Amino acid sequence: MNGFLDNDDLQIIQQNYGDKMCMLCVNSFTRILSYKPGILPDVLLKHFKPSLTLYDDLVHNNQINEFTSKIWKESMAMMSINEQIAMNQIDETVCQANLIGDDPFGDFVK
């Protein structure tokens, strides 16, 4: 988890919602985290009280899909159309590698 904490948004999410939620956010909202810093924690804090059990509660109640849909919808509402288009053109694999500190091209570049 240490590599993730280089990202300010993920630090905020981890502190308020725990490691599991942080991982869910990396896996589900990679483009948002990479393209528009600040939006994801803002949306989470606006709609969900800080809770280290939120992830477990969502899983227990079978609500992960509803949660991710809501967060995407609310995040998009905070961006202009041009920002949404630009964000959707980002390669998600490269974004995720940047968030976790891996270099996807490390084996190919000296």
C-alpha cells in the first residue's frame, strides 16, 4: 500500500475510508485519480461519512456496483464535457501503473 500513498487523493481516501476502499478506488476510478486530482475525495466526502468499514458494508450489502456508478456519475458532474472527453482518452493501464509506482515500460526502456 505504500506506493499508493504518494498520491494525495489516495492518502485522503485511505485515512477516511481505509485500505480496502483505497484499492477499490484505484481499480475503479483510475482515470479520475490520474486526470483530475481532488475530485474523487471530494465526491466521497460529500456523499459518504468517513468510515473505515464503508467498503465492507458495501460488499456485505452487495452494493459495490451501485457505489461505483454513483461515484462515476457524481465525478462526471464536476467536470466539463471537454475534461470528460480528455479523461476518457487516457490509457487506464498506464494510469494504474503510475498510481502504484510501477513502470509498465521498465523492461523495455534503459
